[in-house]
Amino acid sequence: MYPVSERFLARLAESHNVATEVQLLLTDGRVVDLEHTGGSVTVDRSQAIRRTCTVTVADPSLIPRTPSDQLATYGARLLVSRGVDYGDGSSELVPLGVFRLDSVDGDVNDGPVTLHGKGLEAVVADDKLTAPYKATGTVVGAVTALIQRSIPTADIVSLITDTPIGSRTFDVEADPWAGAQEIAAAAGAEVYANADGTFVISTLPDLTTATPVWAVEATEGGVYIAGSRAMSSDGVCNGVLARGENTADNAPPVSYLATDSDPNSPTYWGGPFGRRPLFYSSSTLTTVNACAAAANLKLAAAKAPNASGDFSSLPNPALEPGDVIRVTHPDGTRELHQVASFSVPLEGGDFPIATISAKEDA
């Protein structure tokens, strides 16, 4: 969860005034504070571009009409924040994302105008390779090089132990963001742009050991509004065989099979669920340890649809995908859930949260 004060979290469950801020950073250096009437930010861990936004403003002058307007708008960025106005002259804002402005549309005379933006991953993804590209070295070094190829000033933070990779040549027209994700998988990690616009290389927190960062409780003073729990075997795999072979580096074939080894899991490998393997291969994997890291990363996602939840609560803009939350239902039962996606409104409204990997909380 994004770092916030205890006062901030306590106020979320109370009646309070919402503070929001939207800034438009034009390519000519101007910064425009947008008086907005609505919008939302959607955050989804399952998407390559994790954060997207929609902002509604009343002023139709934001629609670019002249060539100079267009030059200032194409490539512009949006900074979106939401927080709490404490009513004593102070407020606390939480960033919801830094977005590339992708479209501006609306009534040219009366408005309103809608702005759409995508997270900075889109800048890397759209910069398709025009010549073969060879990635070598380590996970952090290779991912950093791919990102800074498109965004030279990008900040990259690594929260993992760096790992050597086998050389990987990406062909013309390849998506460099998909390449960065493939390389990160060699360390059992994922890479994404966070709410500050910083690129992060990290592993997914383990639901069984992570400390819950927020409580969604159906109690007096709680933030719980509604919830559901689901289980599904559609698209679920309980084993991943990761393989690597790199003839360019003269590295022998290696492999590792990761399975759901928990006898109490409904998707236990070899249990009533059966065996449903998934296969993954990459030339970046040159050791059994690298194959194991990649296989376990893919397995966490492959078996996740088995248990999920959909909740609606009072909004918490500080929440992040992968966070573990404690949910207390109206009947008093408690569960731990790992956040997969949510949508933050810029004005009032519910806060829908989709989760994966639910488990009972004693």
C-alpha cells in the first residue's frame, strides 16, 4: 500500500471531504491544473499496462485545434491524485498514477471534454523494435535498458535479488514491454509502473506470510459495503513446467516443474482436481533456479482464478495490486484476500475491488 498516515486510514471510514488533483503536463513545459468534474483510475495487475485513467473536464478549450496545440498535447502526461481533505486547512493526497495522454474528445463549443490516459508502460510497449535487439547480463540491467531505451529519464527501482540471464534476441516488431516482463520472470518477478510513475521490479507478496495492510470490515465504523466469493476451474492450471535452452550461449537445456503441493488446496497436484500443467519457455532461463523462479511466478497466476472475491467498499486510493487485505463479512467470517484490480473514482461512488487467492483467516 502507498505510504499514508494512520489519520488518513482512519478518516476513510468516516464522513469526509474528498480531495482530488489532476495536472496536465504539456510537452512545452506548461503545467495545467485541471478543474475536473469526474473521472476514475482503473488499476489491474493482470493487464500489461497496469493503470488507465479517464478524466472529465468542463472546459472545451482543452481540445487541441491548432498545430501548436496538437504538438503540446501529443505526448503530454496526466498526474492524478485523490485523498482526504481534513477540514482544518490540511489535506493528504495519494498519487493514482502518471499517464500518457492518449485522447481528448468532447463538444468543441459547450463541453464536457473527456481525457483518456494510459500508464507509462504504454510508452515502452508502443516503441516497437525496428531492428533486432539483444538483451544480456542480469535481470535488472536488461529490464532497465529496455525501459530507458524508450524513456531515458525513467526511474527503475529493483526490490529483488538480481539474477543473470541467458542472452535473448528480440526480433523486429517485437514489443519491448513484453520483453521486459519476460526477462523479469527469470527472477520470478514482475515489472510495472507504480502510482508515482516509477518502474518497479518486484515479486508478488505471498498471501500465506504477508501482513494485511487494510481491513475491510462489515462492522460499525467499517468500510465494507458488499461482497461475494467465487471459485472456478476455468483457465486454472496447477502446475507449470518452465524450460530454457540457449544455443547462442552454449547453455544446456534446463527445466523445472512447479506444482501446487499443498494437500489442503482444492487444486492440489495429483488430487481430485487432477493434473493441469501449463508450459513456459524462454532463452533467458539458463539455470534450474531461474526455471524454478519463473515457474513459481507463472503458477501463482495460473491457479489464482480458483478462488476470488469481488467487494465494494469505501474508497482507499492508497491500495495497490498485490496488497493483502483482511475481509470481515456480515456473518463474522474472516478471510485474507490478495488485491488483483480496483477502480478509484475521482468523486463519490463505490470502490469495487477484485481479489485472487482468497483463504480463511483464523
